[in-house]
Amino acid sequence: MTPAIYLVKGRDKSLRRRHPWVFSRGISKVEGEPELGQTVDVFADNGQWLAKAAYSPNSQIRARVWSFEKTNIDKAFFVKRIRDAQLMREEIIERDGLTGYRLIAAESDGLPGITIDKYQNFLVCQLLSAGAEFNKQTLVEALLEVFPEANIYERSDVAVRKKEGLPESTGVLHGEMPPKSVVIEENGVKISVDIVGGHKTGFYLDQRDSRLQSMKYVKNKDVLNCFSYTGGFGLYALKGGAKRVINADVSQPALDTAKFNAELNEFDISKKRGVFLNADVFKLLREYRDQGTKFDVVIMDPPKFAESKAQLNGACRGYKDINMLAMQILNPGGTLLTYSCSGLMDQVLFQKIIADAAVDANRQVKFVERFEQAADHPTDTAYPEGFYLKGFACKVL
Ligand code: SAH
């Protein structure tokens, strides 16, 4: 018999709206002895069947829903979810000329805890939940049914796995070991991805749309690309005809790849048109300000500052600080392209922080455009948490 969980009275509301999480405090009874990640039936307090979910005894999110239909959670289930995800992305893949994209965006694609990025014929999986781990082999089989030629690699080396009671895990799940460089293309830009050693699954696919939109601000401009990683925005700036691009990051391997990427695209980086600077952005911005060095465009795409609610206040100060400094080093009429990938910080709060930064920088700042995560990182209507990346183009006077 399938183990089951029963919800506290009134705690079925979010599930009826198809939100996929069941919190520990919402559960009144567990029937049977579900293993870590095993599939359980979810019932309302009145005994009505609601969903099939993965049980996670160590997490506050005690169960994550696989399906609101009475289906088996087997290979056919995963094949259907993967085919659906691929189907909704086909238009985007074609339009943007993608050979690298997010195939599965976890909860937003009906597969809680499962992120899969596709770089050429390498599928890179990040499995964050107990249910994802429990079904790993079935998932691999399902992926191979949809993509028979694929190599599958796991990059579950993330600390949040601890909350689910899982150790970190990396390695080949099927086929070949990824080479040091897999070259993908987006919007006509070539990017080398290090699947094994890069950040996350190797690349920040989520900023693709913003990178494209940034191009219209850079022609003949002096651009500072803060937190550049492997070039990202900087490559688009070179393509968009920037006069000069300084890419700044603390990771030397990322900067080496950024330079390699510029060469791969045959962008002219001679005479310091492309600079790859190993520097702490917080310090670098202060140095530029104190020296009076100015730019026409500053791109500000920092890592996630807030991992938990407890960190949100500190994160706000961090965002305000770097954005204030960016404003101070912009020429009048310059453009600040600024982003936050902290899901806990919503768009309204981020807008307020930019407003506070403008006060502290003593500059007049106008929002002229808004950005979101790329279209292969969708947000399911039932799962607003899937919207995490936001950005603004600001004119600074
Ligand atoms: N804009 C990039 C993604 C940025 S990810 C793109 O489009 O691909 C964030 C980057 O910030 C990482 O490369 C990380 O190495 C870098 N980083 C983190 N803290 C930093 C700091 N204090 N100074 C400079 N770079 C930093």
C-alpha cells in the first residue's frame, strides 16, 4: 500500500490551487512508513484524495507534489513531463538559436527539486529534493527516451541538499564525461561552458534575455561589467559595438573563460577594448569613485545575496551599496543595468533599494526598462516563487 499523509483542517487550500508544497506543520498524520523521497498519497482532513507527492522527513517542506492526478510516478510520468517542458520551449529555442537552455525548471515544470540544463547533447541535472534523488534512475531512463543521444551528468553539489537529508553528489549518470569546454550558442553568441567545474550547472542561462536587451544601451559606450563570470553581458556588449568593456570578477577561471569566449566569437579585444579584471567589485567600485573614473554603462549582476529571510536585511544593504557606487561612477545620462536573483527580494523591494541608492548617490535616476528571467525559466501560475530574477535599466542624471 502507498504510504499516505493527512493534512490539518484548512491546510488543503494551497494544494487545491495546485501549489506543490506541503509544510510539516500542515500535516496531522502520516500513515505507513514512507522512506526518504518515497511517493505518498496526500489526503485532506476529510479523507478526500488530493495529490501524489514525494515525502521528505527532514525538510520543513515535508512533501512536494508530483501530480494532482491519480497517476503512477514512473518512467512514463517523467517522460510526459520532459516532453511537455521541451514542447513549451521549442519556439524559444528556434527564435533565439539556442544550443544551451534550461530544459526543466523544477516546480515550474511540474518536477519539484529537479533542474536540468541542456548544453548541446549534455544534460546536466541538479537534484535538490529527496523525491528527485529517490527517482534518479527513473529520471535518467526517461531523459534517454526523449533524448536518446544525450550524455547525462549530475551537479548536485549544493548545500541545500542537507535540508533534505541528502549528501552532495556529482558524476556521470549516463554516457560520456563532459569535456572541459562545451560550446553553446545563444542569439548568435558562442559561449564555452565548463559543466564539471563551472558555477551551478556551468552557465547562467537565466540572464539570456537581459543580455540581449542590454545590447541596445552599449554602442560606442565605455562599459563596466561587474560580476562578469564567463563574460555573459560583456560578450553581448562587444557584439553590440561597445567602445570598451571591463569585465570584473573574483574568479580567475571564469575570467579566463571570458577571454576565451571573446576570442571564440572573434570580437576585437585588442588595445584594451576587452579587459578581464580579477577584482572584488565592492573594492573596485570604491577605487573608481575615489579616482574619479567614469563609465557610460555599468552592469551589475551580483550573486544571490539572500539565501534565507534572516539574510534579507543584510542583502538589502549589499544591493544598495553596490548600486549607489555604480550610480556615482556613471557619466550624466549613463545607464545602470542592475539585477537581483534573490527570490526573497521581490521587484517592489528591489525598486525601493534602487531608489534608496539614488538618494545616497545624490543622483536623479529614472527607471526606463524592466527585465525578468529568460523564457526557458518560466513561472507556473500556481507557483509564484518561480519568479526570482528581476532587473532594471536606469538612466542616471
Ligand atoms: N553576469 C553573469 C553571471 C554572474 S554570477 C552572466 O551573465 O553569466 C556572479 C559572479 O559574481 C560569479 O562569477 C562570482 O565569481 C562573482 N563574484 C562573487 N562575489 C564577487 C565579488 N565580491 N567581486 C567580484 N565578483 C564576485
